[in-house]
Amino acid sequence: MSIIKKIKSIILPMRVTGKYMVSKPFTVMYPREKAVVKKQWRGLHGLHSNKCIGCGLCRMACPNDCIDYIYPEGVDPRDRKQMKLRRPAIDWGHCIFCGLCVEACPTGAIHHTQEYKIYATSDSRLDLIRTPYEIATEDDVRKIYDDELSKIRELMQTDLLEVAAGGEWEEVIKKLRERWRDLWYMKLDGKLDEETWDKKAREIEEIVLEIIKQVSLP
Amino acid sequence: MVDPALVIISFILNIISETLNFVFSILGLPDWLYLPLFITAITLTFLLALVLDILFIIWMERKVIGRIHHRRSITETGPVGFLQNVADLIKLLVKEDMHPSNADKFMHFASPVLIASIALIPAVLIPYGPETFFMRMNTSIVLFYAISTLIPGVVVLAGWAGNSKYSTIGAFRAGLQLISYEIPLSLSILGVILMAQSLDFYRVIEIQSNIWFIALQPIGAFIFFIVTLMELERSPFDIPEAEGEILVGWRTEYSGLKFGLFYAAEYFKFFIASAAFTALFLGGWHGPFFDSVIYFLIKMHIVMLAMVWVRVTFFRPRPDQLIKISYTKLIPLSILNLLWVVLINPFVIPLLQ
Ligand code: SF4
Ligand code: SF4
């Protein structure tokens, strides 16, 4: 009996390693081969802009405060009826890819894509903050910004910038943003003409950009 | 049917002799130089083939181990990583040569050379094919193992010359391994010798033309396989090296080319031991259609693959467990094998003739 057991104890491990010997390796030659991710992989976010109803649940679900909303041009955020037009912007620099926002979304507008490469094309922290136009899945909504200033103009509506800057700069940007918002509301009310608004807003945005660059990625 | 390997070998020999003739006619060298030069050229060719084969073996070993670990192993240098070993070799060659300040300098230099050359000598005693062998002698098996037994002695010297506690422990463990494998090794070979009624490798292979000895004495083959692993200091019996316990045992203080020589000696031994297993138990060059050195090489590489396979699968026993395995399991089993051989010999020998 014990002899059979001993022979088995030799043969069984050999069988296991033998099976592995002819099986394919798990390693993916990453830069050359694309890594295959599972269906349930929580990759970078995408947004079906036409499905989103601007309900605000994704922001409430997020444990890290990395979602805030952006209104389209010319829409007054003080009008509660226009709320359905706002779309989420995400700061991937703070996101932990927990998937709670996706779970909370009632329409399936915000979702995880299969994309796993999160990279910055410059050394700017701004690269990791994505506006809804950048993560939109529909081609007609998608937008690529020519320069950082035009992206900052969109992001001035959100609190993502001050959270990203953090520390002592948080208060500074908050104040700048309040000034910016006053100007914006004045422009929406028609008290400010297009040119002056552009000039004044641009001044504030340049300061904010300067701060963001200071706290940039190394 | 013509043996294709023989055609290739005679072609190579022709090239060598033609080149030598050409050189002699140009330089006008004296005739008595011809034979030594011819022998040197053949030896160098054989060594080149051996080194190429060993590069292949190391590559195969790394690849197989990688696959069993679900890795890819070497892939980057050359096609399927084949040139990685060449790169490693070059790295070893250009490394600085060092020795411990209080070590025995002479032995520290001599032992790598001694081991590499002693490990290579038995290669000439094995007949690889019916017509391709270096020499035939009546007692080649005895000489083969007599030479192989020298190696642990040099290992003890090398470990002592390392002048560190790890190499000394490793050296003593090598001695301990020697006393545990020598007896079952001789007993398992004795089975083959009794059945073939000869001490000659050539005769042992010749007599296996109908049936291989592994079928007639499987226990003997099993013991011989295990004992070969012990002799080669390969996992799971790499007790003298025992990475993770005593660094690399008796080789701890050796670097650069010295380490390279030890490494080469290890693979020479690997090559020769699997050749011996093929000759003693797997019928050597016998195969379907024709008898050829090709069959010998194929069988030999399968034996190597099996050894690598065993290496990845099992863990290392403690030194005391090794002695226990050897004295309470392997020796009784090999005596049993001997009894079995004596019992079936009267019926088997007429069949073998
Ligand atoms: S995945 Fe990112 S954005 Fe969504 S809830 Fe989690 S932290 Fe917030
Ligand atoms: S993405 Fe979903 S949860 Fe977020 S505002 Fe739009 S509909 Fe609501």
C-alpha cells in the first residue's frame, strides 16, 4: 500500500509540471503585445454624453471628490432647469478606479472602458483632469484642446483644479475661481460684453495655470 | 539504409583532411606533423560540436523551466533567446578575476581547470554510434566511473581553496553526497554488466539491439537515474550547492572565468551522464530502419529533458535525509535489482545474443 502511495507521490507532481510544460506562458510581452483585460476590468472612464441626464449621482458616489460638472457654453448654471445639461469631468489623478460612480449612474452614461494606459502627454497635472468632451464616446461631442488655457476655461467651473493643486494653493484657487464665477455670471446676465469678459477671464486663468504648473508632476 | 549522420561526419572529415593537405602542400611541412595536426583538428571539431550542443542544452533547460513556471524565459537576445547564453559566456570572460586574500592561490586557480578537464575526459569512452567512437577498450565502463569519481575529490579541494565557511561546508557536503551515491551507483551498473557480460560500453549497446535494458531491469534504471542526479549535483540533490542555504556551496568564492569553467564542467557532466544512461539502459544507437548516432543523440536529449523535468518538480532533501534515502532505500533496491538480474539472466541471455 505504502509503495503505491510513494510511486504516486513521484508521478503526480511530475504530471502537474508536465502539464505546465506544454501549456502556454501567462506572460504578455507588454509593449509589443496588447494586454488582454477582462470584461469587468475597471479601466479609464468613458461617457455616453447623450445618455447622461446630469443627475449628479456620480459626484455624490465618488469617495475621492474627483468628479465635478461642466455646463455647455452659454448655459446658466443658476437655472435649476438647465441642470440636465451638465456633464461630469473627472480627475484621474485622484481617482482610485473604485467604480462607485459607474455603479451609481442610473443611465449607464459613465462607464469603464477597456483602456488601461493612463499617461500624460506633457508634464502638466492638467493632463490627468479630463473634461466630459475628452472622455465622451460620441465622435461629434469629442473635443481636443489646442492649448491648456482653453481647457482651463472649461475646468474653471469645477472644483477639480483646487483639489488637484491642494495644500496652501487650494484657498488661492478657490478665491480666484469665485472672482471668475462672478465675471461669468455677469457675462451671462449681459452686463459684460464678450471682449472684456474674455480679457478679464483670461487674466485669472493664466494665474491658475501658473499655479497648476508649479504643482505639476515632476 | 545509409546512416545520414555517417555521411555528414565523413564529409566533415573529408573537409578537414583536404584543408590539411592544402596547408601542407603550400607550407611544405614535414610529413610526421600530419597525424598530430589531424587529431588536433578532429578534437577541436568535436569540442566545437560539444559546446554548441551544450549551448543548446542550457537554452532548452532555461526554456523548459520557464514554461513550467508559466514564464517565457529568455526571449530577447537572438532568435528565441538562443544567443543569451553566448552573451552570458562573454560576460563571464570579461569579468575581473578575483580570489580571497588568504586562499590557497594555486589550488584556487587549478581546481576550475582540473574539474573542467576531468569532466570532459569520459566523453571519449562512450561510443556514440556503431562507427563513430573514439576508442574501444574492454573495461571502458570501469574507467568511465573511475574518472567520474575523481570529481568530488577536486570539489573538496576547490571548496577548501575557497577559504570561506560556505565553500568548506559545500565541499564537505559534496563528500557526504559521494559516500551516499557510490554504492547504489556501482550496484545498479553491476546489473547491466551482469546481463551484458561485458565491461565494454560498445558491447553493452550492441547486445541491446533486440530489447533495451530499461525494459529488463526497470528498477536498476530508476536507481541509476536518481544516482546520476546525485552525482551531477542537480536539483533535487544539489546539496553541495544548496542555494538559499549556503550561497552556492563550494563555488561561492569563484567568479568570472573560474565560475564559467565550473559551469561548463557541470554541463559536460550533464552531457556525459545522460550519454551513459542512454548507452547503459536505452539501447544507445539502436533505432528503427538503421543504427545511427542520431538515435543516440535524440535519446540523450530526452534523458536530459527528463532530468530538467525532475529538477523543477521536486524539492531538495536535507543531507541526513539524503543518506537515509540512499542507505535504507536505494541500496536495498539495487540489491533487489541485482537478484532479479541473476534470476532472469539464464532466460534472457540466449535471447540477447
Ligand atoms: S472610479 Fe474614480 S471617479 Fe468613479 S467613484 Fe471611484 S474614485 Fe470617483
Ligand atoms: S454620468 Fe450618470 S450619474 Fe453622472 S450625472 Fe450623468 S447620468 Fe448622472
